Amino acid sequence: MAKEKLVKSITSMEEDFAKWYTDVCIKAELIDYASVKGCMIIRPYGYAIWENIQKNMDALFKQTGHENVYMPMFIPESLLQKEKDHVEGFAPEVAWVTHGGEEELEERLCVRPTSETLFCDHFKNIVHSYRDLPKLYNQWCSVVRWEKTTRPFLRSREFLWQEGHTLHATKEEAENETIKMLNIYAKFAEEYLAMPVVKGVKTEKERFAGAEDTYTIEALMHDGKALQSGTSHFFGDGFAKAFDITYTDKNNKPVYPFQTSWGTTTRLIGAVIMTHGDNSGLVLPPMIAPIQAVVVPIATHKEGVLDKANEVYARLNNVCRAKIDVSDQSPGWKFAEYEMKGVPVRIELGPKDIENNVCVAVRRDNGEKVVINLDELEVKIPELLKAVQQGLYDKALARRESMTYDAHNLDQMVDIAENKPGFIRAMWCGDRECEDKLKEVAGVTSRCIPFEQENLDGKCVCCGKPAKHMLYWGKAY
Amino acid sequence: MAKEKLVKSITSMEEDFAKWYTDVCIKAELIDYASVKGCMIIRPYGYAIWENIQKNMDALFKQTGHENVYMPMFIPESLLQKEKDHVEGFAPEVAWVTHGGEEELEERLCVRPTSETLFCDHFKNIVHSYRDLPKLYNQWCSVVRWEKTTRPFLRSREFLWQEGHTLHATKEEAENETIKMLNIYAKFAEEYLAMPVVKGVKTEKERFAGAEDTYTIEALMHDGKALQSGTSHFFGDGFAKAFDITYTDKNNKPVYPFQTSWGTTTRLIGAVIMTHGDNSGLVLPPMIAPIQAVVVPIATHKEGVLDKANEVYARLNNVCRAKIDVSDQSPGWKFAEYEMKGVPVRIELGPKDIENNVCVAVRRDNGEKVVINLDELEVKIPELLKAVQQGLYDKALARRESMTYDAHNLDQMVDIAENKPGFIRAMWCGDRECEDKLKEVAGVTSRCIPFEQENLDGKCVCCGKPAKHMLYWGKAY
């Protein structure tokens, strides 16, 4: 068959995980490389995944009273410098605009790496009284961080994200907001992305620049590396003081408000690839899949096949995001194509099936074939999609559990870090020195102090002194 | 009442239209000024309007087979320079990134003013065969043009927009696409924004940089100035040749494809303000209003009023985007506030109304009060919203017609341009010289050669020679 393209092949993940990952990004048509070094083009199929993430997450934000706004993409250098820790954290990795048209600017502008400083500047203008609080804002936009080494979705010089920025009258309210949004991220990761996460707080070393506390959700990828998948920061009143934001309380006294910010990015698409993907390509959770079910008619030259396939497609479209492929490629090519694209369910329909009033549904997650009576299509397919969604979560959770190890002393830690990819649970005394040493000798960083604590053995895995917390450690993206 | 804020007041449009406009932008809480000169902050109420525009327009794009993508925000200088006319048009007004972190870049990057060059670069990578065509792409993003004078929504250094970029096998197909998208813009302006537009083609002088033809929708503002509200460009194969994009046709021969692009921006919000607004503030068409109906309970201290108002609000929320204001501000303050914000329908509900099982609905567009039986709420309010939407369109159309004048010679043209704000219809010979002269002596520019032609008198309004077209002329934003 001259018309048939070669079935796309990718590197296996056992052979080279990094290569497998970029192969999937390219062959599933999620991205293309751009002329601009370190930036990527998000192609229609990749962007449709982002649209599904965005639509569903945005609904969760709005249900909890948040409003969307849009801030400028530029930050004057003097504004960026107002909060000392913040500028130290970000200045080394920002892109600078120095010229507008033919003229040199009086003051350099950085392309936003994050927008705390812009929100503070705005809050100062619009918040005067306790009646103006809280402000519960969010923004969907792109940000720029001038990274040296980049990878599609995981680390690129420009990426898409949402950044929430909220301002509250009391410390307690701001702390509650920080946790509330972390819980929304965890809910989203687990229910929409079918990706189990560990919720916890970062150590001081791993905190966001300028934050008093950084909370995180950490996921475990196929290769045993950890991926920070969403963070929520409590700022106390540090930014308010740096930007001189005050409001008059009910006693007519000027006081500083408390602030939070929280963000997730297109990195979530990378997380999905590395959590569910396999050697045939992408595997998408139905909740965010652009195409949930694809109809592939078999022996389309036989009378009635195309008509019936189109009828099945039209009916499917009422209950899920469906597609039909009537192109002149062979069924085998189509099977491989939609496997590569991670479509959760494939519907095969040939003359024999039509005779028997059935179709064959094939699950992408486990290859299972289910014969479905066409009369039950509208009931069975949504059920199957739910089963795929749950199946993906269960499989990811089981894998994470099988790849989570406990270490009781430094030797064990080094041994696990070297030989067993995954999360390592171990106690910690709370000293930065031990944290640094673990990085040095075992190559691991602290992922988080999980909310669910367990006293493994009472002593620090590094120095043996009494431990304060149980931590998750690992190698990270 | 110490708690009551002062009713917001704005400059009247007769006194100072420009000041009235910015007053509405600020007092209706659509925008705030930013520390970055020439940029604006789009506040929640303004952004919610944009979200409604975006959601509805995006649906129209998807219905016609377009897919969303995301391109990098940076364009390397060498890439921008590939199409000669294009770079000449845009280079003087772009912002340049010269440093990443501490290092100077090897090549300057401009922040995208528009993305033709990026799309061409990508098309070259992914289009090889006639089977790969057409590509029907769109992108929602922000762009930067380093303007000297700026005004909220109408002209700012950064603005939000959508840019469609499509690639076709034939010239005819690309031309059809250009017109199809112009028609979608016109439909959107008229049906969603209640704003009548003139559809036509730009003269060569007013064309987009690099285009063979630029089509436009032109609207008339309250003050008689024209506002270009959406454009659609046919590029021929000029960009394809400049970027060396070819595909192999069915005869296996390499040929150049044909290209289009089309865009609308947050300027549409400015158009809505200046088309429907009045001296009490914003007036929003229900189709894009963030709040379609606001419930203002009267005498809330009376027993049962708040409960009933909340019940009415809950019922309204099932049939439209509703809000209830139970704050301790006075009804008078609330009336003024939601008038300023342009909420299409206000629902007043007091003890007397409750006794009679009615509420009073007040239309923002004409002040009309309608007594509605509460049993009919779910039917009557959507009907009323439709009536407001239609009423706004009819009023705007009537005003445009009353402000459209015909000129038959240069003296008339100058007289109308000086004394009668509005559109001027006049014949044109097609020479650039006459177009330039009209700008010089009458201060008007050609808005478009409308699709609907009428031969007014056969001779050019400027030189008197035989005319080729009837044009719309005017002063423009």
C-alpha cells in the first residue's frame, strides 16, 4: 500500500526514558520545536489538552469565589526589586526588554517570571478598607524564565500557567486559602489527571522566593523521579510591608493584609505523559482527553459500513468527545496512530460486527477488548471511560506505592537512591546541613514534609539526632 | 448615612468624550492603570466581559473547523525580517529583548506584535503534502506594539487578542476563508455586541503589512468616529515564498500554498463602551454582560424581604447570569452602581412587591420599568434580556444611519468632515493621490470599500474623474 505511512516508532522507555519522553511529545503531535531556543510550539492536540485542563480548573477556582484578571506582561526593574528575597530568586533568570521601537527605554522591563510584584502594586491602589477584602484573583497567562537547559512542558523558557494571588484581612484566612488551593490542586491531579500526589510543605531551602511557607503536590513519574506539580505559597504580610499595602480595619486603624499565591503550569501535561504513557505512546485520562473515543471502520469498501460507522460516531458524540477516522489509511495505521495519541477508547466496527449489531471497544490503558451491543452504546461507552479513568489512577497509585522506600540511615539512603528509583521516606532533624549533605552524598532533594506524618524510627536519617519530621526525598525534574 | 459611599460621577460625553470614556473605564472597574507606561490592568469585571467574548467567538471558530495552538511570544530578529513589507510595517513599533538573565543574547528577540512569521516557520516544518492542508489555526494570546499615545482598550502597548492563521492548497480556498472569517466577525459584532458594522475591503494604503488584501468591519462610535473592529487578510503566496513553504500536490509537484490571517482584540470592549454607553456609565449587551440581571432588595430590614430576594435570585440564576446585592449600601447607591456597570436589567423587590407577588424590572438601555409577576420570572426575564439586546442594536443602527452622510465634491467633504461627525460616503477614482489629499484637506481616512456598493454620482469626490468605487470615509480611532 503506497498510501500508507510508516507506523510511527518511538524509543522504548526502558532504553532511554528522556528520549522516549521527547519522542512522545513529537510523535503524538503535542509540540514542535521553535526557532526561539528553549521555547516550544504547542500544537492543536497538545493545546486541546491544555484547554481541558484550563476549563476544568478554572471552574474549580470560580466555584471557590475567585475572579480572573489580566496584568501587564512587563515589570519595571524598580518594581521587581521591592521585595528583596523575591528579586534575588528571580533576577538571574529573567528576560530583559531594553528597547521599544528605535528607542532605548529609560528603565529596563523584565518579562514577568511571576506576577507578585504587579499584583502588589495593583492591590495598593484598590485596597483601602476592610470592606475591600478579601481579593481572590487569578490570571491565566504565559511567563518567561531564562532557563539554561530545557525540556518540552517540564522546563521551557516560556510556559503557560495560572497564578492565583489573594489578599486577606487576617493571617488565619490567608493560611486557610493557601491550604484550600493546595487541596484543589490535589483534587484536580487525582480526579482529572488520574495522578496520585503527596501533599505537604516544602523545607525552608525549597521555598518560593519571598514566601513564609510553600506547600506542594508531588507526583512520581514512571522513571522514579519526582515532579513538583503545583505549589501554593503563604506570604504573611512581607509583601504588603515591602509594597506598603495597608487597609483600615473596623476600628479605623491602618493594618497590613496577608497574602498568598499559587500556581500550576503546562508542566501538568508533562506529568500526564510520564505518569500514564507507555511504549506505544501517550495514554490520556478520559477527563482531559481531546478525543475520548475514536471510531475506526473496518473494510470501508463493504456496503453499509461507512453509514453505520457515521451513525455510531454521531451517537457517541452526544455522550463523549468522539472522532471518526474515514481516511484512506489502513486500520493498522489508524490503530497505531490513536494509540500514539493516547485516545482512551477505540471503537472498531466491521461488516461482521454490523451483522451482529455490536462494535468492539478497545481500552488504551490495558488493551482489553469489550464487545458492546450497539443498542447500549450511550450507556456502555461512558461507563467504559469511567473505568479507564479509575484504572489509570489505580495503576499509578500501585506503582507509586511499589516505588516508595523507607530509609533508616545514610547507607540505606545512598543505596536506595542509587539502585531503586522512586520516593524515599526518611526522618529528618530539621537542619539545613543534613539536607545539603543528603543532596551531596545521595543526590536527593527533599520533596516535602507530607501532611500525613509517620514516625519511622525517631532519628534523622543523616545525623542520627532526634528527628522532627518524616520527609519524602527523591530525584526530581 | 456614614457608610454610604458617594455616588460615582463621570464627565458627560457631550462635555468631553475622551474623558467620559476613560471615566467609564475606571469607574465601572474595567481597568486600572499599571506602573508600566502604556499598559493596563484588566480588572475582574472587564476581564469577565473578555471571557464572554472569547468563549462565544472561540465556539464560532471551532464550529468552522479551526483549532487553537500556542506559539512562542518571542520572534528572533532574523525571522521577523524574512518578509520585507511585514518587517517594515512592524519593526518601528516592537519591544526588543536583548538580555536573558545576566547575559546578552546573541540575537535580539522581539516580543510578538503579530505572529505571521512564527506560523510560517512552523508551517514549513509540518506541511509537506496536499494531505497536510488546509491548516486552520487560531491563537489567543497577548501582543505588544510600542505605541506612543495609548488609551485603555483602544490602543495600548500590550493587548489581548486572537489571531487566526490558515494555509490552503489554492488561492480560491484562501480567499474564501478570508471572507468567511470576516463574516464571522460581522455576525459576532452584530449578534453578540449589538453593534452594526460595515463590511468591506481596505484600500492599498490601509492594508496590513505584507497582505494582498485586507478586509475589515468598521463600526461608528457615539462621537461619530470610526472604529476598525476586526480585520481579515489574504496573503496570496507571498509569505509562503518568503519562507519557502511548499507542498507536493496530487501530481507530485512542489507548489506554494496560500495563506490568510485574521484578528480581533480587547478593542472590542472599547467598541462596546463607545457604542452603547451613556452619561450614567457603561451599557452592556446581555449576550456578553458578566451580570445580566441584578436583584436589589428594598427595605431589607422588613421581615421576609431578604428571604424572598434570595429566592428570586436563585431562580434567576437558572435562566441567566444573576447577582444579588445584599450589602448595607442604600438602594440609591446600588442603582447608580449597577447603572455604571451597565447591567442590562435591575430587579427591584420590596415589601409591597412581595405582597403583590411581583417584582419591578428596570431596563438599563431605556430606563423602562416592567412589573413582572413572580410566577412568570423564568419566562419574562430572558424575554426582557432579548428585548434589551435587540433594542441596543436597533438604537445603534438608527444612530449610525442618522450619522452617515454623502459627499459629492471636495467642498462638501470638507464641510461634513468639519461639522457633522459620522461616516461619509463618497466616490473615489482609486488613486492614492486623492486618498492622501482627502486626509490632508478634510482630515479623513478611507475606512473601507464596502461590499454593498452604490453609485452615488459616478465621479471621484476629490478629482472629479470617473470613479471606481464608493467608499466609507471618516475620522478614526
